Amino acid sequence: MKKTNVQRIISTVSALLLGAGIVFAAGQADTSAAAKTVSSSAKEAPSLTALVKAGKLPPLDQRVPPAGEAMVSPMEKPGVYGGTMRLTSYGGDSKWKVGKLTEEPLFRFKLDGTIEPNVAKGYDISPDGKVYTIYLRKGMKWSDGVPFTSDDVVFYYNDMCVPKTFGKSLYNCFFSTDPVTGKKEPCTVEAVDKYTVKVSFKHTNATFLEALANDAKWFFAPKHYYEKILPAFIGEEAAKAKAKELGYSDVKAMGKNTGYYYWPIVGRPTLRAWVAKNDIEDGIFTMERNPYYWKVDKDGRQLPYIDTLSFVKVSDYSQELLKVMAKEVDFGALNLADFTVLKENERIGDYKVCAWGTTAWAERSTTVHFNQTIKDPKYRKLFQNINFRQAMSISVDRKEIAELVMDGLTEPSQSAVQEGMLGYDKKWTEQWAEYDVKKAEKLLDGCGIKRNGAGKRVFSDGTPVVLELQLTELEDIRQCERTAELLSKFWGALGIGTTVKTYSRDLMTEKINANDHTVLVGPMNGIVTFNPALRSNTVVPTQNYAPWAGAYGEWYATSGKSGVEPPAEVKALMDIYDKIKGATNVADVEKGALDIINIHKKYQWEIGFCRSAPKLVIKSNRLQNIPDTLIWCEEYRDLGIAHIENSWIKTGK
């Protein structure tokens, strides 16, 4: 199996972990007496054995891939079958929490920043980086017992990605770029045999697997399921009737939900360890073990150990916090501002407070993104003015933000690569970080938005400058609200008006996709990458994703057919990214990553006010096989890096 150029780059993650005081051993396991005395004789959960005996389920050897094909999950000690993991949910707004926690991509990132096969068994790469041969696991089955084959991969690409069945443009990872003309061309995906897929590019695409693990991470879909619901197979009218039967407004909504947000959809086959059993909007959303799950422990025992995931619906964060302290939650991410109260109640609540490292360039609840392609031309010109961004940065007292928003748990800083990561520069963390109102006033005067007789800043046509600060309902909402309140105070002192509005995550995603957002405050799609060669879309606009970039990403994704044409400095990011994809040696890949970082250093599109703090994670003492210290970042899928299919519930004392 040939390594990609990106995988050969010396990882910076270890330095990040050590810098945060984190020591991690892969597959860390519980070493208590309970773990040491676990019997490993049973190869499947007792509930599945009962179904087999009742004739309702095939025997284990007909459900799990044979030895050498099933994925062996790394852990030192086996677990105990049974039990329920208790979690919280905000209903549909938590579908990404559920999704990341249970995700099973074709390839996934390891803690050291390299990728590894997951659903895939292995891969080969041609010497020129144009052809990727992906090998699947023989004997794998979907959760309904239908075999998983190369047809499911080819179907996903040709019948779901290319025709935008789930409402997404073809992912950038599927394109290669002509090094001479800059023209992007899509790949071809074909089945070599039942368990082998070939992905062919016209030009070198050195970062395909890394990009795949970020963008089209699933790269497969149950063909047998979609052949019964999509109009391409059953006709438009029948598909409309099917959409209505399944509770969707139209065929488009059915394609989006079953194709992109599929994991909480009852009846949609999956490869995940647990399968949705009811509506995610219910008071308790339940996922039960997948009897056809394809991972085993080192003793050949089928995973997962835990029978059920139970997500209790809460209406707000305060309810979630109370449930944690009342011993009703086993695993979750909470606000750093609640560290003291959580630590004080650690023994009573029977949980452990853990601090995970992060790769975010700034504390995400204290970041601001001015949409560079906002539809109003007056605001677009203003936001694109680097002096405006500098003025908005230096007009804020970061010490006050750090104290009142983060309770002094992190320090004032600009959004910048943090220590221990590729491209770190201490001077950058101090850039535009001074509190200088007089200089900010002067910079704003130079931007053409001078004060009127009432002291309010106005455009040249006399209309007042009023910014809508947009927040997203995520776990950091309280800090985001405090940040917005303080920004309103500081910017109001400059004569700039503000309003604050909170949106659901889904609606905010739609607004970003449609370029309808204005000034985003908080963590939604902020810059979190530890290396642009591994994850680019928060720093390079390759799609409508990064809130600072707006519709630049659409321009890139459509080769200029739609979206907003970017200025030279943003085009430079795109050109560098294309060169990284086509690079044939390690030096060029790393140079490109640093070049992208340096452009961000110069233009400072994301404004940060505090240094990135650890992510606060709690786990109950009854939950085993989850390390105390990991890294929270988008590449690692947040809580998903814990790989809870390995965890188990300890009973008794």
C-alpha cells in the first residue's frame, strides 16, 4: 500500500498534543479489575444470539466479514456486551452531533494526522498520482443484510454526486487541475470487480484520499435502497408519491435527507454501528446496534459492545448541564465557561471532566467572519477593505472578552495558527490585537464611513452602517451571545450599529450556501485546520463553506460559471491549493500549505479575540475505553475521534 505525499509530511499533531499537556496512547483502554476479568468467549451480543436462535437473524459468520476482511479495532482489553450510552440532543439541530459520533467513512484520519482505511480495506496509488485503486472488505453487509459492494461506491458517485441528488455540488476532491491551463476536470469512478473500485483523474491529484476523508467521506450509498425511491429509477410521479409517503415535501427534500443527512433516517440502510429506530425530533432518539456491523475486537468479537445510544432531547444548554450533573449523561462536550461548576460536581455527578486539545486558530465562540461576498455592494466593498477589518479588530478590548466571555480561562489573541502547529508565528497572534480606539476611528474614516450629525457612521449615500451579527444554535451559544453583546458595545462606540440574530444550524448552513449571511459570530465553519494540505475548505474557498469567503467557493467549484469572482489574493489561495493537489513531492506540498497560511496572516479574514482553549468533554465513570485526552477538530469529527464502537458500560463498583 503506497503512502500519499501528504502522509509523508512530518505530523504536527504530536507537538500540539504535547503543547496542551496531553499524552495519548492509541487504543487506550480501561485497566480496572472489571476490564481485566471480562470474558471474551461470546463472539456477539446476547441480544443477537437470541435472534439467531429464534431464526430471525442469520448466524454471526454470515453477517460479519471473515478473518482478514473484518476491521480489527485497536484496543488492549475487550469490553462487556450490553447497556445504553446516554447522550443529549437538540432534535434535528443535533443531527451532526449524532452523525460525527457514529460516522464510518471510507477513509478516516488517525490522531497523528494521517489517514487510514476504514470502510475500505486498502488502496494503491499509481506512480503519477492519477489512479487510485480502492479495495473493499469482502463479506461486508448493509444493516439490512444486503451485501456491500463496489456497485454502491460507483452508484454514489454517478447517481448521487454528479446529478446533485442530495443538493450538493460535486465535491472538489473529485476534480484534478490541468497544471498549464488551470482547468478542473472531474474523475471517473468504475468497478474493477465486486470489491475493487478505480478512481481515475486526468491530472495528478496528490491529496485525493485526504480530501475524500474530509469532503465525500462516505463515498458509498445503498444502491438497492435508492433504486426504489429516486425518479431516475422509478419515474418522477412515483418518486413524488414515495417522498410524500416518507413524509418529505418533495423529491428534492427526500434526496437531501436520505442522501446527505441519512444517519437519523429510519429504514435507510447504513454501515454504522447503530441504526436509527425513531424520529430524531422525538423526546428520546434511539439508535440500536447494527447486527451486520463489520468491526471486531482483537478476539474476533463483533462490535459494538453497547446495545443502544439514547439521545434525550433538551430544549436548551442549561438543561443539558443539569442532566450531566444529575448522572444522566455519559458523554458530551460542554462549555469551557462551566469548567468550575462541572469540576466541583465531578464526584457527585460520577463523571470525569476532560480537556481535549483543539486545532482552531482562535477560541471559536469569540471569532468573527465578515462575508467577503455579501450581496449588498456597499457592505461588500466595506468588508473587503483590509483597513475596515483591522479597525473592527483593534476597537475591541480583548482582555474584557477573555474575562467576561471565557471567564479568564484563555488569553487575548488574534486568530492565528497556534503553537505546535505548522506555520506558527508568535507575532501573528499579536497582529491587530492592540486596543486602540483612536486608530480604529481613523481607519474607519478612511474607509468612507464617516460619522453624521448624530454620531452614527453612514455610507456615502447617507444610509447608516448597521451590522447583523449572526449566531448559530450550537453548544457554545452562551459564549457567542456574550461575545456579540460586547462587540455591539465596542463597535457601537465607533458609531456602527448592530443587531443580533440567532439561527438554527440548518438555517445558517442554508444561508451560507445561498450567500445570504452577513457577519457570523461563533464556531460555525470557522478556521480549524492544523494543515491546509489535509483540510482546506475553511482556509481555501473550494465550496460555499467558509463564512468569511461566501460565494468565492461557488465560483471555484463551478469554474467561474456562478458565484462571485474573487480578488487576486483569494485566487492565489485557490492556485496554491490546485498546485498542492497536483504536487509530486513532499516539499511542494508543505510549501503550498505554508503559502496558504502566510496569505491568511497578511489579510486576516477571520478575526479572533481569544486564544483557542481546550474543548471541555465529560464522560461518566461507567463509560470505558474512551481516552481522557484527544483532539477536537473537524478533521477528526469532534467527539467522533473517540470511536465509541469500542466503548462499553461498566456495571457495579
